[in-house]
Amino acid sequence: MMQRNMISMPGRRFFLLGCAGLAGAMLRPPLAHADQAGDASQFIRQAGDQLLAVVNGPGSTAQQRPAMARIIDNVVDVNGVAKFCLGRFWRMATPAQQQQYVQLFHQVLVTSITGRIGEYRGVQFKILRAVPRADGTVVETELDRPNNPPTKVQWVVQKVNGSLRIVDVIAEGTSLRLTQRSDYASYLTRNQDSIPALIAAMQHQIQQNAG
């Protein structure tokens, strides 16, 4: 559902020492993983229900946009994804440029999603499974759109500042955050690594989509 403007963060590992620690390591990780998978599944279910309530609800795209923006802010790690997508160029940007870029990234993300709302009217989804891994929990879902074959979409969920957030979306085997990062890198390489050029291009993209 989210277009190519999305979303990872390093996973955490720990080791238990001693006999008691070893026993704990044998018993606790499966329970912890089960809790982690359950929490991530519930989070995606709630986020999906909120998104579908907007997509399948009344009102024009312009009227739905504020509600969609609020949901995105609540469920997506927009700042983290934006930083990831800029990659090594993040360190080349000034603090003012970083702030402006993140704000524009948020606008591009919202505009991209709301611009495709019509394509997803009547969509339904179901959760297939959740698998904990090093960089977060992957929640696999199946989207059913009218007159379209079912599509499997994976949502990578992590805890960010104590709250669960979506940090990546994998559709048809493609990580959207990695694709966006590659697109930005290619653009910057073609434009002498100019952050202002990227910012100007993002502003132009927003203006075009708004029109």
C-alpha cells in the first residue's frame, strides 16, 4: 500500500552466562519471540484497520489526506526511514538541510499514499504470520483488491523509542526503503552530490502531485 518512500533499524542480541543463564536462554527466547510476534501482528492489524477505515471511508482524497497523515505519523518511523533513505549523504547535509529534507520526505510519503487511495478502495487484508528476525519482526499479510489477484506484503516492525513502528515494507520481494535509498543515491550522484538539488526535486515532486 505504501509507495516507494518507505523503511530499518539494527536488531539487538544478548547472551546469558552461567548455568542459570543457559537454562534461561533455552526457555525464554521462544516465549519472548512469541510475545514479539504477537505484539507486532496486533500492531499491524490495528494499523491496517485504521488505514482501511480511511481508504474505504467517505470523502474526497483532499479530505482523507489529514487522517492519512495522522495515521502515518502514528505507525511509521518517518524520521528513521528518511535518514536511512538518504544513506551516507545524511552526514553531508547541514542540520538545516536535514530538517528540511525530513519534512519534505514526510510530505512526499503522505502525497504518494493518498494519491493511490482510489486504487485500494474495497481492499481487505489478513495477517498470515509474524517472524522475529535481527532487524525487527516481519509481519506477512495478504491484500485482496477487487478484480486483482491477492498480493503478499511484508511489514517490518521495530520498537522505536519504546513504541512499535513500521520501518520497512517489502512488496513482491522488494524492500521499499532500499529502493528509495538507491533512487536518492543515483539522483545525488548525477547531481554532484548536491543536497539542495535533491530538496528542490522533492519540492517539485510535491507541487506536481498536489496539482
